[in-house]
Amino acid sequence: MARRRLGSVAFALAAMTASAVFAQSAAPVGPVETAVTLESGDVIRGVIKKSEKDAVILTHPVLGELRLLRSKITQASPELPPPPPPPPPSVEVNAVDHLKALQAAEAAKIAAAAPKPVPPAPVTPEKLSLWAGLTRDDEKSFWIGWQRSAEFGMNTSSGNSDNFSTRAVVNLRRATKKMATSVDGSYNYARNNVGEVRNRGEVRVRNDFNMSETNWQFWGSGGLEVDKKTPWEARISLSTGPAYTFIKDPKTTLVGRIGVGGYRDIDGGNNDIVANGVAALDLFHKLSERASFYANAEVYPDMADMEHGRSVSRAGLTYLLDPESKTTLKVGAEHRFTTDSGPRDASDLDMFVTLGFSF
């Protein structure tokens, strides 16, 4: 009997619980009511219909739709929905701009698909032949563009031995695209207690057909020597031949020359024209912005008798003392050798220190 009563009670409790759950799930869910408190203290209850940037639209059961400014609302329960995000900025594009944009995009697509141009290879100047370099036109008249300089040095002493020596040099230089011309004149005089030991003058002219597009050159030279201490009074010489530039850069130049020529003595024991060969080497090296070194050697073998001949060697240092006035100091030596020296020594060596001026 007791068991039946307990079962009836349990059944009744289960039925009540199921009815409550069913009633809750079946109840309709309506809009959430929001209580909005204004700055004035008034409380308005209604349903938020719309959220704007500066206000909210609330539906009141009696007053209808109300627009409440967010700046006038002090409190809301539940909280008001956030303002909507700002719309994206609008860009106005007219038809012309749109057409230009389409054309630019199409041109960019065509340019991207087109093959890239290959840059041309650097052009190496063509090396001219010897004849082509000789026959081309020069850039200016032969009488224009000469540079002039002069050098002078003197040494004297007196006492137990009297010595006096002097050296004077005049140089002319001209360089163009086609040729380089040099004219050098020098005079050396010296005496001592015995008497006059040196009285010699010389003029040398040389023209190099300077072809920058080739390492080959062609040269011709002539000279006049007057020496009071030789068996002859004067000597005239001419020579010519090709040359080759072994080194040519901003600091160093090395040129080799070969050729043929001849000379004739005036008022000497043999006044015939003597043929000779020529072999020469010219070196110039720039040591610094102001200092430079030069050296050259010339050999003239006798074509009829190779055991006879003559040679000239020169070397020296040049230092620019004053760039504004172009004053230079030169220290050097000059050696001469000849097998046709007569009673005098076959070798002559001159050592000198001179001041130079450009004008």
C-alpha cells in the first residue's frame, strides 16, 4: 500500500516537471525591451528598432517611434547597440578617367609581354692601319697650339781652379689628334784654367704621326749639330721609320722606334753622306702630380761598317716648383758616344741642373 502511494507521488512530480518545461519552450520569444534614461531623468521603455551613428530609433508602445540622441542618453539597460561602421569612401570616376585607366592597364600588359631590348655592346674603336692613320685629316692648323718652355743652368768656381759652365735649352711642343711635333734647341759651354772645354750647340726636330686608334706610329726627325771640339764644324742628320707604343696610360709611356737615316759632316775629314740605322727607346713616367722621370736612348749604327756608329742617352727628373708660373727644376745627365771622335775622347757626359719656365 505504501509502495503504491510513493509511486503515485513520483509520477505526479514527473508530470508537473514536464508540463513546466513544455510551457517554457512553447512560450513565444518577443523583442527585448530596453530602458533608456535621459539627461532629464526621464526613463523611456521600448524596443530598439535601429542604431545610427549619433542616435537610436526606439519604438514606444504609446508614443510610437522616437529618435533619441546618443549624447542625451546617460544610461541604457540592456546596453545600446554600437553605432554602425562608417561607409567606405566613394571615389567618383568619370568616363574619361576610366578610359585612360583601361588604356594604361592595356599598355602595361603589352609592355610586360614585349621582349626586353638588349643594350648594345660597347663599341671598341677600330685600330687603324699605318697608312690610314697617316692620311687622315688633322684637327687644326700646324701653326696653332704650340707650347713653349726654356731652361737655364750655370755653374762657376774660382780659386785654385777656375771653372765655368752654362747650359741653355729652348723647347717647342705641339700635339694634335694626328701628330706630335717637338723642336729642341740646346747650347752647352764650359771652360777651365786650361781653356775652353765645351762649345756645342744642337737643334733637333721630330714629328710623330700620333694615331690614338692604333699602337703604331710613323716618325721623322732631323738635326743640326755645331761642335767646336770635333773634327767637323757642323753635322746635319735625317732619319725616319715606324714606331710602336708598348705602354700608354695616364702615368707611363714607353715607345720604341726603328728606322734608317743618314748624316753629313760639314768642314770635316769626310764630307760624304753616311747611311746609318736607328734604334731608340723613349720612356716617360709620372711619379706624382709634380714630379716626373724621363729617359731615352738612341743608337745610330753605320750601315757600311757596323763597328762604327754613335749613340746618345738622356735621363732626368723634372719637378714642378710652382704650378701657377709653371716653374720647373730639372736634374739630369746626357751621354754621347761616337767612334769618329778623332783625337778627343769617344765619350762625353754632361750632368746638369736647370730651372725651366713655360711661356
